[in-house]
Amino acid sequence: MPSALPLADPAPLDGLLPASAAEGASSRNFGVYLHVPYCRVRCGYCDFNTYTADELRGAKRSDYAGQAIEEVHQARAVLDASGLPDRAVSTVFFGGGTPTLLPVTDLAEMLHAVVGTWGLVPGAEVTTEANPDSVDLDYLLALRAAGFTRVSFGMQSAVPHVLATLERTHDPARIPLVVEWARQAGLQVSLDLIYGTPGETLADWRVSVEHALAQRPDHISAYALIVEDGTKLARQIRRGEVETPDDDTQADMYELADRLLAAAGYSWYEVSNWARVDETDAGGQRHRSRHNLAYWQGHDWWGVGPGAHSHVGGVRWWNVKHPAAYAERIAAGHSPAIGRETLDDETRRVERVLLLVRIREGIPTSELTPAGRLAVAGLIADELIVPADALRRRVTLTLRGRLLADAVVRRLLEA
Amino acid sequence: MSPRALQALAPASTDPAFIRNFCIIAHIDHGKSTLADRMLQITGAVSDRDMRAQYLDRMDIERERGITIKSQAVRMPWELDGQTYALNMIDTPGHVDFTYEVSRSLAACEGAILLVDAAQGIEAQTLANLYLALENDLTIIPVLNKIDLPAADPEKYIKEIVGLIGCKPEDILLVSGKTGVGVPELLDRATQLIPAPVGDADAPARAMIFDSVYDAYRGVITYVRMIDGSLKPREKIMMMSTKSAHEVLEIGVSSPEPSPSKGLGVGEVGYLITGVKDVRLSKVGDTVTSFAKPATVALKGYSEPMPMVFSGVYPIDGSDYPVLREALDKLKLSDAALVYEPETSVALGFGFRCGFLGLLHLEIVTERLEREFGLDLIATAPSVIYEVTTDDKRTTTVTNPSEFPGGKIASVSEPIVSASILTPKDFVGTVMELCQGRRGTMLGMEYVGEDRVDLKYTMPLGEIVFDFFDQLKSRTAGYASLDYEPSGDQVADLVKVDILLQGEAVDAFSAIVHRDKAYAYGVLMTERLKKLIPRQQFEVPIQAAIGARIIARESISAMRKDVLAKCYGGDITRKRKLLEKQKEGKKRMKMVGRVEVPQEAFIAALSGDTEAKKEKK
């Protein structure tokens, strides 16, 4: 999640939601995101809400699981009191920071708290992010035993100088090992890649994609590096120490990745995400990240932990960022939410367009305004959307359209 | 009160023998306003307490730029050898754009103080005004100013002045407007040497308007010099050019605050107020006479203000158009030379075609519009008046490249000026190069003093309005000065160059240029626009064309990536807000066909900012 929190309304201390949040809830999935705000080192490009010290103004890393579990209990009470129906959890996602920096028993306890509180739907997806150098076979076996089904490794690159620029500490040679261990443990595997790092060439990028593909993971995410304000990398770029890769190079890299991934049997299902499609997987859905899809499809989720964002039925809120402030609020029995916004119908519609356009199935033209439906013709002419799908009243991106997705969104929302 | 003249002479009853009318001829920055301030102080016209730096320049812009746009007249008492005199100092505009106004101010005087900066020497504009003063038979009193400056070199510039006007070295007074040194001596000298005005007190009244100023409270204040007869309060007067009649509500002299009097007599200088609200009814150079007993012959030298330079002025925010219209309507009340009419540009929307006396006038007007009316404006590249004759013998007057007729052109005629450029001799080569590049024809070259040269050229005005002055300054380290005056028309091989975006001409960028320069203009503009227009979702060809013939082309390649890589739970609100911001940003875009062009690109392309920035780097 980005470090800067949006400006919005204050959130009430009891965390109670307006009645509108419950409307239509039974037709939406419910997911839980658990944020772990600790890392061993901070990477130069990272602006996530994470901390490297073991203890921050009285907030101890070792106490964190207990606080998160407390918020889970609070969440249940708030949802019940706000009139939300009882829903089992469809997906759980541990993100960070580095969740695997915590002892595996902490992750297990947190997961058990979620399961004990709401229960899981059959076949629920339970993912944790992991650093390749923070897990071993025992850790992964323990995750699986605790109920995790999936692990997402922050591989980023297979090229030493690129990893060095990103300040990632792991040895690329460790990737095959951890992937193999995860597989042995019975976990699905996703690899995260970053392209467009200063100094990275197209050839470097090809090495990384091929290296990732050689592991035959179930899922690959490839993100263009976003240089966020306030990061060390942003300062280095401002001082001219490293040069940002231009958009054209990044576009070349994206196209190369898409080509290599498609040839290896991976299919895009969101602008930056590809899932392996097995022969028996007719719909190509099997290896997609269902937790992430829930974000784009407007389902409900509760975000646990400092700085975590939640969304329930058009109400969006976010927690205090600092672990110490978070710990204080939890200890006092208050909601850790610091800001909230209740989206009106038009804003929800805008969000649906901007999120759904990003996924493979796109958005039905029926969800667009008349002006938006007119804009579809221009998007076909500019080869940004798939004509055959548009004729079936659905806006889906072409390869070129994926690279210009934000422009497509603007044109669909114009007027 | 004056240290010398204890009792000022009363207006309307002053013997012309004791009146002295003079002006100060000086270049911008040579200290005219400071000297005038000092005279006001030393004569006691203004108390020390009320002294405000550069008292006579009333408008903020004038004060900031250190130049005088509107002249005014001040009556000051002065005593010499036991006799009290009334000195009328007429402040003159110092810029080439206002030559006509200067000439009328000079016509109101019998003498002129030639004020030269002792560290800089005489400048081209000063020479031009000095020439006008001699044409009007004024007595010249040469003065070197700023002698207190460490860089002052009086000896050198005394020689220069002697060489120019043929006076004796000791005739040149050394003063410092800043400290006041030499100013009393200067006032004495002016009283001694400047002839008294001569006129027929019994003839029908004739007064020449040398300035008219709009005042928000009082309406138009008309500054006049009485030639013959007299004018009195409540009298009905008539403007001889328009035959319009008005009643004099107030008449008086500035000293320097307006001070009503019983009237104005022969040789006197003062103001009159009739309640008129539009300066156009009180034209500089016109003759005021009595309605009851009108003069039969108007004073010589009157002419209508002639706009020389035209530019399209557009509000950046299209919804400001009514505000702009109102602002121009108000401005015209105080600026008789400003002309305008509505104009529509495909690229810029609704605006006005405005005519100006020159580039400075253009700058002052747009700056006043922005400052006094809070407008954000784009002004198109300045253009001059072309007469275009087509093969079918029809002639069109073109002040805007978009009016340039299509089809076969038989001839195009353009205004030319005779220009005088004064430059240190080390820069003669570079100035000549510049002038030749601007189609100048050299008429002559003369040394002014030891190390400066006066270069005379005829040159198309269109070349001068296109950034000539900036070039001249930058190539001569700021030392060269320029003066020019219209000197007719010439036929030249001129063509219209259009700039096309995706095949569509952008009217705001069209220009009329000499055929030999069309290619350079085309390359310049296409390169500029390539830098200024952001990439679109499609390729955008930029072309320069004469008619259907493409002479230069560039292309903005299509944008390939415009997507935020990550959009997860915590990113959605931020992403939506970014989208809203982008929507806002789009409002500042002008659509040319399908191409989104930021307003900033128009402004930069029209002002040439891109190259300037590059040079600074």
C-alpha cells in the first residue's frame, strides 16, 4: 500500500459502518488482508508502510500478532453491529512488509484467529508474501500445516546489478530452492517481478522473465517500477545518480514479458498479473489470485494492521500508519481507523470502471454512461480494445490498451 | 514653498513673458523622472514630506519599468534676478511606440532639456526625440545626469554631445537628479535661455491637446497648451477635429496636484475637465477652441493614432471572454491608441484582434489586462498590416495571417520603417549581420562620439516586431538602442506559412514571412511544438506548409505507456483522486482536432520560451 493516506472524513472510534455498507453484502465475497509492517531492511524503491526496527516506541514486533488478532475480533463485532451478514472468508492475504519475518507460529495464530472468527469457505485461498531469504523448507511446511495454500515470493529480478539497485538482499540462486521447497510443502507459488529499474536493459529483463519461467510458478506478477516520492530511489534520481528508464523502454519490457509468458502458457488476467493455464483449466481461472481479483471486482475486505485499507459495501477506510499508534488504539479498545470515505453512486461507478477495465474480462458496456459507450468506438479505432468483445458489449483491453489502460479509463469516463 | 519664489504667479493672469515651457528628452533609465522629482522639490512644488519617488509616473507599471507612458505637465514657481517665473515642465513619453505623443508634447514647448546619462551616453531614442525637438525649433539645454555615479565619464560624453549638437563644452550642465547637485543652476539656465511663449491674446482661443488621461473619478483630464486667446471655467468649448462641444467643468494647472484656476491664458499649460468619459473625444494633437467664438484654422500637426502592430489576444479560460471584452472597453477609455475587434481562432477560441502603436504598447496593454483585471491571456505572434493583391486584382488588407487570401497572389506589400541603431563600435559587425538577416538595407553609418556608431537602415516592420529588439539587446550585451519610424511600404516576396497538427492548420501559429525565411520558420515552429506537445495515444505529425506544399515536418510518436502498474486495495482511493486531477488538467487543454495541446504549449510556442530555456541551461 502507498505510504501517503488520502484526505477524507474522520472514522468513528467505534468503527461502526453506515447502514448502506450492508446493502447487497450477501452477493459479495468477504476477504481479509493482514498487514505485517516489518522488514529486515528497507529497499530503496519501497514506500510501503514498513519498519526495520524490532521495537518502535513501545510497539514490539513480538507483540504484533496479538494486536492483529485483537483487531480481527473487533472487526467481527463491528460487522455484526453494523448489520452485515455472517460470511465465511473467501480469501486471506498476508502482506507487508515481510510477513515471514515473524515466526511462523505468529502467522499461524493470526490465520487461526481469522478462521475461528468467520470460518473459511471451502477451497479458500490463503496467501502470504515471502522474501526468498526469509524462509526455508521447515517454515514453508509449517505454513501449509497452518492452512496457507499459496506463497508469493518477492523475486523482483534474476540479475545481480538490478537487485543491487533495488537493494534487494537475496541471492538469485535462492529462487529455485525456495520455489522447490514451497512445492514440496504443497503450496501454490507466485513470483513477483519488477521491470524498469534504473540500469536494467531489455536483455536483463529477458533473463529475469526466463529465469522466473524456468521455475514453472503458478502465477507471475510483473510490475513497472514506480518511483514514489520520499524513497531513496527518488532522491537518487533527483540527484542524477541513477537514470529512470523511459516509458518506451518500459513498454518494450512489458511487451517482451507478455510474449514470453504467453509462449510459456501463462495468460494475463490483470494488467500486471499472469496465471499459468493448465490443460485441464478450461476457464483459465485456476491459478489467478482470487484475493487480488476481489479488489478489482469490488468485493468486501477487512484490512488488519497499521495503515491497512478496508472496503465494505462502498465504505472505505484506513488505519493509523504507525505501529505504536496502532498498538495504543487496539489496547484502548478503539477502532484503529483514522480516515474513511463513503462513496456515492457516481464514485462507485467511476471506481468500477477504473478497476474492471484492468482485468481480462473487462467491463460490460451497460455499466458505462451514454458518452462512455460512444467513446468505445474511438477506442476500437485506436486499437486499444478488442473489437470482437466490444461488439459483444464488453470493453476488454488489447495489448496496446493494457499499456495505455489509464488513458482508456479517462476516455470511458469523459463527459 | 520655493526657496526663491515666495509668491507663485497666478494662472490666467500671467504675462507670457514670464512663462517658460520645456520638456525633458531622455532615454529610459537616464534619470528623467528622478530629475523631475528633484525639480518639484527644489522649486517647492512638492513638499519633502509628500515627495514620492518618481512623482509624475502614476501607473504601477510605469513605476516598475521605470518608464513614463503618459506625460503630464507641472507648473513650478522659480525666481531669477528678482523676477518670478512660472516654469511648465511637460513630461514626455520616452519610447519609440509613442513618437506621435512625443511630437505633440514637444510642440507644446519652447525648450527642451537634453538629459544624458554620464555613464551611458546618448541613446538612439534620445537622438530621435532630439531630432523632433530641433524640428520644432526648441532651444536645447544639454545636461549630463548621474554625475554622482562612480562609472560616470563626463568628459567622454561632453565630447559626444558637442559633436552632436555643436554646442560648447561649457554649455553642458553637470547635474545629479539623485542628490540635487546642479539642479538649481539648471532651472536658472532654463529660465534664461528658453524663449517666452508668443501668442495672440485677443484671437479666438486655440489650445493644443498634448495629452489626455482617463481618471476613474473625474473622467478624462485633457492637458493643453494655450496658443492664442484664453479659456475659462463654465465656458463651452469645441474640439476642432470632431466638432464635438463640451462645457468646461474645471480648468487649472498641475502643481503637481490639480489646482483649479480662473482660466488659462496665452502660453500657459494646464488641464481641463469636461466630464467626458472617453479619451477618444479628447485626441492628442487636436485643437480646443471656444464654441461661441471658434477659431477658423486648427493648429498644425494633428493626426489620428495609427496602430502598427496587431496581435490576437485570447483568454486562457474561454469563460473569461466577457471579462476581457469589458476590460478592453474600460482600457480604451484611457488609451486612445488601442483598437480592437472580436476575433475567433479555431485553436484559441474567442478573443480580440488588437492594434497597437508598437511592441511596448502591446506589452503594456496585455500586462494591464492581466494585472488590473485578473485575466490570464495568450497573445498571438505580433503581425503588421499587409496589403495582399491576388491575381484577380483584388486587394485585401491583412492584419492577421488567417486573413491571407488563398489562390494566386500577385503581390504583397508590407510596411517598412527607417531605423536608427546606436551601438558601441565593437558590435557594429554583429548588428549589421542581424539587420541584413532581417532584410535591412543600410542607408548610412555615422560615428557618435569616439566609440559609438549610429547605423541607419530601412527594414520591414514585420521583421522588427518579430523579436528583433530582444536579439539586438542580446547580441550587443544590452548596449545597442533602437529607434524607428514608419517610412512607407514595399512589395516583397511574402508567403503565409501554416503549421499543421495531424493535417489540421493551427491558425494561431500561422505567420506571414519572407519566402527565404519560410523554411526556417517552419523548422523552428515544428521543432518547438514537438518539444511542447505531450505524446498522445496516436502519432501526431507536425507540418509546416506554404499552401499545399509541405516545407518542414516533425512527428510526435504515439505514447506507449500510460498505466499505473499496481492497483490493489490500498491504491484505489489514490488512483481515483489522480483520475479526478487529470480530468481537471484536461480543462486547460485546447483540442486541435483530436490533439490535446496544453495552454502552456501555445504560450511557449508563441513566445519562444523553449529556445530561451535551452540557452539558459
